Amino acid sequence: MASSSTATRTERERKPIEPTLASTRTRRGSVIATPVAEPASNRNVSSHTPASLAPSRSVRKRKIEEVEVVVSPPKRQRGNLGDGEETDVRSIVERLQADEQALRKRELALKKREAAVEKMEKKAMEKAEKVTKMLKRIRSEKLAVQAQVKDMQGRVEALTAMITTLENKCRERNAEVITSPASSPGGLDTHWVLTQLEDQFQCSICFEVMACPYQLNHGLCGHTFCALCLLQWCFAAVHRGCGYWHDALECPLCRAELPYTPDVTPRQMCTLPFVPCRLADTTIKMLLGLLKDAAEADIDGRGACSGANPKLDDRVVAWSRNGNSRVEWESRDARGRAEMTLLVNNWANLGGEDFVALKDRLDLQ
């Protein structure tokens, strides 16, 4: 009986002690036993209980140790979050990822725009270089044209002085012919006329009297040839594939290099490599007219005179109205004048096909 009553009291003492011990857990989760005041009823019972019935100090300590249950709660990891916090963090991460993707897209678009701008700048630089080169070429051509114009002015002055000299010599010669005995039928020195034609006005390409004379447009050249001979010489070098010249033309006599014919139209007239020689044309026609008159006078019997040559030279007769030399010269003169006039009038806009067509008309391979 005594032992059962003692166990009952021990259970009654344990029940009020357990909640008190549970409330004294420290931050690390260990339980610290603290002295708890006994209930008043227990104190009253103890005070009136004999010493043999009251539990000893060692028994109470053992009971307290039995009651102590060290419960270490699971340690909360610092990185673990609640559901709400985890959702917020996830939304923040997603928003940051979206912002990062948008930033990458903007960077890619910016790089594309920079590449386009660089490409445009490169094209602009290339165009600027082309324009600069074109301006330099135009300036050089302008200087060359100015030099040619200056040279042509000097040559015109020299030719004008030569014309004046020739006119004076012609007047003197005519006066001598009129006042001196006739050296040929009609009183004209036909030998002198033939000598002038052969020595001064002979084409260096066909070795005939020049028909429709043209000279090369070059400051260091200026040699004169037949118009038809010049056209045949010039357009023989035209390439049939493109209709233009692959190499620069050179004078047949002095090998002076002529200016290059530009492919771009419209062209300036100063790029035409030919210039009409009107002084030579007028002089040749005048001398041939003298030979024609002398030949016709001899044929009609109006030039016979005693003491003079009874018959003209056959070379003079060939220059009569229907003479072989005159007919052939007039044919070359008419054809060369027609082709050269057509070329000069349309030079600014002629293309490769037109040059090839002119080459075919001239019977060139």
C-alpha cells in the first residue's frame, strides 16, 4: 500500500513539472531543469507527512532526470524559405531572366544597327573616294585641254602668219608669171605647182595629194593627212567586241600618243582626235584649179604659143576636169568629207555600236 501511494504521488508531481520544463528550452533546443515550486497541496502534505513517507532528495532528482526529455528540433536551414517567399523569389528570378533576354535582344538589334551604319559609312567613303578621283581626273583633263587650247592658239597665230607669207609669195609668183615668158602652155609654171602639191601637200599614209585634209589634235604633233586615211587608220584599232579602243592611238609619223577617247557620253568636242586643216584644204584646191585650167587650155588649143613647150606634162593632163587623178581625188575628198562630217556632228553621243558600224562602212577588218 505504501508503494502504490508513493507511485501515485510521483505521477501527480510529474504532470505539473513537464510543461514547465518544456517552456525552458534554450535557443539550441536543449532542456534545462529549473526548480519548480511545489503546489500548495503538496507542500501541505509534505509538511504533515512523516519523514519516512516524504521522497528523499535523490529520488526527486532522479525523477526530474527521468522527466527531462531532450528534444532537439530539426535545425532550420538558413536557405529554406516558405511557400510565399519562394513564389516571390521565383517571380523575381523569372522577371530578371525576362529582362536579361530583352536586354540581349536590344543588344543584338543595336549590333545590327551598328553593322548597318558601318556598311553605310563604308559605302559613303567609297563614293567619296570615287568623287575625289573623278574631280582629280576632271581637273587634270581641264588642265590638259587648257594647254591644248593655248597651243592651238599659238599654232593658229603661226598658221595665220604662214598664210600671209604664202599669199605674198603667190602674188609675187603670179606677177612673175604674168611678166615673165611662159614656161608652159597658158603662161603657168605647172612644174612648180606639181612640185608644191607633191612636196608640201602629200599624205604620208596613201602618198597621194591630200583630199579633205585633217590634222591630229595633239599639242606635240599636228601632222596632216587625208580625212579618209585618218578614219581608216583610227577605226582599224576599234575592237569589235566592245566598240572602243583598247590601246592609245599614236601618230603614224611622230608616234605622239593621242588623248584617250572616253566611253561615257555625252563627250566633249575637245576629245575628238581630228581637227580640220582649212589652210591646206584651200591651198590644195587653188593649186588643183590652176592645173585644171592649164590642162583644159592645152586641150582646147588655147595655150599654144611659139617658143614654149608644145605639150603639157601628162601629170598635168591627169588633173584636167575628167582626168584620172582629179576624178580619184574628188572621190576621196567627197567620201572623206561626208564620213568626217557625220562623225563630228554626232561625236558627243556615239557609242560602241556606232563606231563598229563606221568601221564596217570603211571596209575594215
